[in-house]
Amino acid sequence: MNVILIGGGGREHAIAKYIAKNPKVENFYALPGNGGISKFAECVKISAEDIEGIVSFAKNNSIDFAIVAPDDPLALGCVDKLEEIGIKCFGCSQDAAMIESSKIFAKELMTKNNIPTAKYKIFTKIDEALSYVATSDCPIVIKADGLAKGKGVTVAENFKQAREAIMSCMRDKTFGKSGERILIEECLTGHEVTVLAFTDGKTIIPMISSMDHKRAYDGNKGANTGGMGVIAPNPYYTKEIADECMEKIFIPTINALNSENRKFKGCLYFGLMLTKDGAKVIEYNCRFGDPETEAILPLLDGDLFEIMLAVSEERLNEVEVKFKNLCSCCVILASSGYPGNYLTGYEIDFGDVEKMPDVEIFHCGTKREGNKILTSGGRVLAINAVGESLEIAREKSYEAVKQIKFENMRYRSDIGAN
């Protein structure tokens, strides 16, 4: 089969590595790919947001199957356009992607279907939003309605921070049209959990749970990022909680989308908070999370491509999805300044890390120039290690981190520490 993978980050590198193992995958292309993905697929300089370019490439190269991984092309209708020309896809339709592309839509869907989530209000005017937070208890959460590269959420500890977040979204247009409408919601407390799930719109199979570390610096301080590291499984996510989530959140979400003719086929991301009143939804994403994917796929005990085919063909119930009884710890190596301004173009010295057992390197923001790998993004590498316990996995991951060097490199030293 001729296969294309849309995207060029660490998530896509992990997907590419495990897809390439299937003998059915003959000609494999990544659009645009990156320095690490180039080991498994031919990288083509077509942006993940260039839907016309993607469709044209697919036509001209007799593509049989497409994996659309990032949120932007899903929200732009990439799957719809590819399926229109007869190409099977792993990834959801534009209508189903609304569950991520509009936080307001997602909240209203949960409210209508009694899916547990935080209390919230919607605002379209700055003065009304400021008046509301001025009389509200902090911490309080400010969310841009639309896609914002994982950075559109502010947990404001006081009115000053809440005001800055509102003005950034609505006056300064930091996130463009995504911030024209905002949500202000109560700040849920408890242990945060991410659960990714395969679904074909009929069957839903959760993957192993994980715990993302969103804040930029140690001790969960600093700005929200796309993720600075992750562990899997999440130690707080018990079988009892998983059963509760399946009954009250996962199945009701699929049913809710189906009731609105938005059948979801692909990977559905559940961001959850385990509160004293039970599990509640913080957010949905319409795709694999990043860096959760880099920690979860190394634990998959099965063939990723066969699972994706089954999702596309709506026969997920026929496929066994299992995970190894092991733990992952994934540490992100970032460019200094991320998630703000940062410099790129530095050569990466990998030391002997590629020889280390149970360690995998996934490229998030890199490019290949000849025999050199250079930095090209804010998040540069995801270093994942697997072990029989979280402590062992964590130790191996940080041993590998110490092997790697590039100018302006930084990382959190407390991923999985508590």
C-alpha cells in the first residue's frame, strides 16, 4: 500500500516508526516530516495545512491510505477531501474535529449530554469578561475557543493574570480568530489524566493512560506549553476510575457525537481531572496527543497500522488492542525561550544515546542537512525510555538526556518525580 502521514512533529515520528514496521506499507511519505521521520518515510515539503497540496500529492502518487495526525488539517477538512477522492483515512472528519476546534462546542455538547465537566461561561466582549473575573474566585481558567497550538489555556492565579489572559486573547489577538470568543471556567483540582482512545464511531478502545506535564519549568511553574514530558501509565488512574470513565464519559461522548451526525473515526483524546466528585472532562482533542504518543506507542503490544485500518473500515471490534505491562517516561528537550521566542539551527550531538537499550528518540522540531540534524522548533526532541517500573523508566530517560547536547537546550528535571 502507498501511505502518507500528515504532520512533522514528535507524534508523527512515533507514528511513522510503528507504521513502517507493517509489511503492507510499501511506499511511505511524510508531509512535511522532519529529520527523524526521514529514516522511515520520504519527506515531502508540503505543509500539513496545505490541503490542496496534500490532495494533489495523494492523487499523483496513487495513495491508498492517509494518516492525518495534527489538529489543524483535521479541522480544515483534510480527511473529508481525501475521502472524496477515494482514499481511506485514519483521522476524523471536519465536523467531528469540532470537538477540539471549538471549546465552546465541546462544552455545550457535554452540557446537553450530562457529561461531567467544569462549570463555565462564554464571553464575546472584553468588558463583560473582565467584570466576571473581577468578582470570581481564583484560580480561574481562561480558554480561547479555537485551536491555539496547545497554548490557548491560562490557569490564572489572580485577577491580574486573568485580565492579561483575556486581553491577550480578545484585544491583542494572540491566537487570531481562535480568541474572539473565550470560555471562563472553574478551576478543577485533583490529579490530571490523559486517555487516548481508538474509535471507529461504534467501538471505543482506550489506550494506556498517561500524565502530561504542561508547565514550562520544574515544579509545574511557568507558562503552559504543548507538553514538556509525560509518563505512562498514570499512577492515579485505577481500574475503578477507568470503568467509571467508560460509563460516564467515553461512551456518552461517542453517542453524543453520533446524535449530531458527527461520527468520530480516529483517535479521541480525553483530558480528565480526577476530582473529589469523580472524573471530569477538562478538554477533548481530535487526535493523538503530543508528547503522550511518544510514551504510549512504545507500550503498544500490537500492529498500529492494522488498528488504524480497522478504524477506517469501522471494524475496530475485530482487532485486539493490548499494551505491555511496562512503564514509559518521556522527557522533552526544548529550545531555551520556548514557549516564547527561541532560536533554531543548532546542530544536535546525540552522543551514544542511540545505543542505549529501551530508549527511543523522537524528533519534534528538527531538520536534516546532509549528515547533520539541526534544531528547527521550540520542542526539539522527545526522549522516551521504557522499564518495569516508572522509577526505572525515569532513570533510563534522564541517563539518555545527559548524552544529548545542543546550544540553548533546556528541559524539566522533574518529569515523573511525583
